[in-house]
Amino acid sequence: MHKRQLKNQPEDALTEVTARYAVAVTDEVLETIDPDDPNDPIARQYLPSVEELKTTPQETDDPIGDDVHSPVKGIVHRYPDRVLLKPVHVCSVYCRFCFRREKVGPKEGQGSEALSPQELEAALDYIRTTPQIWEVILTGGDPLVLSPRRLQALMEELNNIPHVKVIRVHTRVPVADPLRVTPELVAALHSEKAVYVVLHCNHARELTEKVRAVTQLFLRAGIPLLSQSTLLKGVNNDAKTLEDLFRALTALRIKPYYLHHPDLAPGTGHFRLSVDEGQELTAALQGHMSGIAQPRYMLDIPGGFGKVPVGSPWIEKKGPHYNVTDYKGGTHRYSSDE
Ligand SMILES: *Cc1c(COP(=O)(O)O)cnc(C)c1O
Ligand code: SF4
């Protein structure tokens, strides 16, 4: 397999894929791909596939219903106390399973998602005048593709809003484009507020020496790191792969936060698995792996209703008492008042 192309991909079909969806991959990612492995889990995340041309009736352009919760351009306000602020619509790489694939990228239509300086000001005004906003989540696109100067200016604006107490940054840059993470970029995130960085990482092999080194720059600057992963068929859908990923992250002082069930984004059916499979996988980790290494398994309800934990139920109400399953599969009766 060539490092830049998956095996057995007809050229004309691939051209159709790349005409429809953005493609970008960095040298660092390409170096991580094993060219002798036709099922390489890194290649599958980034290199276009003709399978993307298949869409199913359940898939939609706006799989998690961002549009219905957008009071002003660049803001998604779905939950009472926190908003997404999307200052950019581009990423350093384009993941083939991206849940915002119709919105992120350099293509026409996607470009209309970029915020002009006036639009960014209007989005900031919304935050300034909405006192229940306690947390601002910078996402996009990937906010860490901003220059340190622009990022710092944005952080300063947020810093000046008294009711905002927490700033969270969702990013794939440290994993996919580690050379972008300079001391200047990390310094630009400095704030008097609590700042958390959430890394998107789906496989332990993505945590190369270079990636590991840049993650430590955030930690040394006093910025805690969390991770989010997407459960993806052919990438990480077995318990050992997930365990290796979550242990590697935790040993790097990165707390696994969420494991997302894949969203119904167009042309991503080849990555999807059932919630049953996801529950089985996450249940297999319970008890066998340290609690601090366990993320919550989450489903984003299509239509804009928000995320909910969908981990397997360990406890079941049975009349006046409960049946509880232990991590080895034994069942026990639990009651606190009989
Ligand atoms: C995912 C998401 C958040 C963050 O949710 P948490 O459960 O706090 O991580 C906030 N707003 C929107 C619109 C989201 O989609
Ligand atoms: S980095 Fe995130 S937003 Fe960008 S393509 Fe990947 S999943 Fe989508």
C-alpha cells in the first residue's frame, strides 16, 4: 500500500470522493502509517475511501443538530450553561468519519462557515450578553490552526467576560500536526480562567514520540489535558485496542473523557457499529482497567437533543430491590432498606 492511498481504490471513484469531501493529511500522520498493513488503523482514519460514496437514509448533513441551536453564526447553544464557539472551519487533517464533514473544509459552502471579524465580534457579544454561559468550548474546525496572535486575542476577549469561568479547547492538532504546537501557541492559551484542552485521539499508535512531547507542553503550562475518542469500526473496535489507547493516554497524564458512538454523518457507514457492540466493548473494560482510565461512552442524539451516556447498565431495578452485575459477570441483589 502506498502511504497516501488505501489499497484497491479505483481512481475515478476516489476523484469523486475528494470532490465531495475535504482531504488533508500531514507528514507526521503519514509516517505513522504502516504501508505493509492493508488494514492500518491510522490510514483508515485519514485516507479517502470509495466507501464514502455510500450514504444511508439515516445519515444527514447535520447529524447532531447543530443548526437548530445556533442563535448567531459560529455559536451552538444547546445546553444551558455552555456554548460551542467555532472561530474557524478548517482543520490540519480531515478525518474520514468527521461528524461535521459537511461544514469543515476549504470547499465552497464549507467556506461560508468561517467567521469574519464582524461575525466573531457578534458571536462574542452573544456570550457577553448571556450570563448563564459558564463555559465556552472552542471548536470548529480546529481552533489550534489559528495563529498564536489570533488565538491570544480571542482568549483575551473571553478572559474579559466575568461570567465565563471555564474555557475548553477541542483539538486534533497535537495528535495530527504536532509541529504546530509551539511554545508560543501554548502560551497563547494562557488565561486567568480555567483552561482545559481536549485532544481527539483514537488509537495508541497516534501517540508517537513527537505527539507525546508536545502534550507535555500544555501540562507544564498548567493546562490539564482530557481526551475524546470516537469508536470506529476497523480502527479501535476491540477491547484490547481501546485498553491500550486509554492506558497510554492516562500514563501521559491525559484523562480519557468521552468515547463517542459514531455520528450519522454522510458516507461514514463503513465506520459504524451498533450501540450493543459499543456497550459490550466498554463493559469489557470495566473493572479490568483503572477507573481513571475509563472514559464515558456517549451517544449524541440525532436532531440536536444533546449527548447522553450509553454505557451498559450494571444495575437493574427489580421490584423493591436491584440486581447488580459485577465486572466478572456475577449477579447480586442489592437493597438499602430491606
Ligand atoms: C458536545 C457539546 C458540548 C459539550 O458537552 P459536554 O457533555 O459538556 O462535554 C456542548 N455544546 C454542544 C452544542 C455540544 O455538541
Ligand atoms: S479534526 Fe475534528 S472537526 Fe476536523 S476533520 Fe477531524 S473530526 Fe472533523
